[in-house]
Amino acid sequence: MDDPQGRCGRLNGSFMMVNSSGRASGQKAHLLLPTLKENDTHCIDFHYYLSSRDRSSPGSLNVYVKVNGGPQGNPIWNVSGVVTEGWVKAELAISTFWPHFYQVIFESVSLKGHPGYIAVDEVRVLAHPCRKAPHFLRLQNVEVNVGQNATFQCIAGGKWSQHDKLWLQQWNGRDTALMVTRVVNHRRFSATVSVADTSQRSISKYRCVIRSDGGSGVSNYAELIVKVYTSSVSVQKVHVLCCEKLSTDLIKHVMMPLL
């Protein structure tokens, strides 16, 4: 069911049904939604269904969000190890706006010896905020000197629950848990995470992700800029050494005819 050109149909009404019977463990199927460019806060919702006759989980369902044609990275939402009692609704609050674009990818992963069905239905883009999944405010770029700790502050609109999972996701998909969470009021909360002992390898793009009971929220990508400064003392020392060597060479050149 791979569909890199988005031919699975229009977004509203996109559907995927996977029969896990007879499939190898780890075998995958994908539903790729068309690329989206949104100007305002919006919500994507969908219904999913995992079932089997013996009540064992047929596999897992993952959701990825690719931005500007970048890497797929790790899932921002997933469900595994369960069977559902009918269709279950989930929301995606994606804070990526024009001129940037993004693509949502649904992925089913089958388990060998666990016959059943994994399905996605009624995928919709709604012109209003999600009712359950928190929406992130714009994540700002962070600039530090090499060796310093870089701190990202993730601010979201919505209700915070102690059961929610928050993390910072790097452009290449690496995840870092958000350690400090603060409730601003009943409709807003913030979380911070630090990238310790930064170096040139720390330079990348990062985004905030939250998984709640109602779905997932994901922020825009922000850049971590790490500056490398050359010590002025070292520069002066090199300058003095160069001048001393130049003076010595010049004296030798002048004295040569006399010798």
C-alpha cells in the first residue's frame, strides 16, 4: 500500500485496511496522505481499528510527520499490543504552517502468527484546533556557544495530564525526554529540555512532541545554532610568533651580504 505520489485518494476519506494473516513479522504497509500547506491552526483526526479473533494484537499502527520533504524520523503517535473495542478516534495537532509543508504517513506493522486486521478510516483536516490533542506555540531557535547547554522551551495550549508523554525530537528522529513541565493555567502549559555540552554535532533541527489520551501534538522545527569562538589570547599569541619569525627572517636576509 505504499503510495509515494499520494494516489490513495483525497485526504478526506482516506482509508487503509491491512489483513495481518499470513504476513511475516515486521511486514509493513503505508498510507501516505497528500502534502499539506496550512495557514492557520487546524486539526487532523482519524479513526483506527485493531482486531483479531483470538483477542491477540495483530501488530502496531504508527504515525509519522515528514516536514519539507525531510527524513521520516520516529513516530509521533503509535498504538501497539492491543485490540480495540470497535473504532477509536485520535487527533493530530500539527503546528507546521506555510510556507513550510508536511506529510502524514500511517504505517501498520504486522506480527507473525497473530491474524487480524489493522485499519485506518475517515482521515479529515478540520479548520479548528483539536479538542483533545494539545497545540504547540511556535518553537524558537536556540543559539549557544560550544560547550554550553542549550534549552528549548515547548509551550502548548491545552490541558496537561500527568499521563501525557513529552519529548524533543531531532531532525534525524532521535528522541530526548522533556524533564521539566510547568502548568501556566488551565489551558496552557510549558516544558523544557536541555541539550547538554553542545558541540558541532549538536547542530540540527528539533521539535516538541506530546502524546496524550486524545492523540498527539507536534511543533514546528527550530534550529540549534552552536557558535565556535577562537580565543583572542590565542590569536594574539599566534600573531606575535608570526611577527617574531618575520623579523628574524628579515634580519638574516639583510645580514647575508655582510657575511
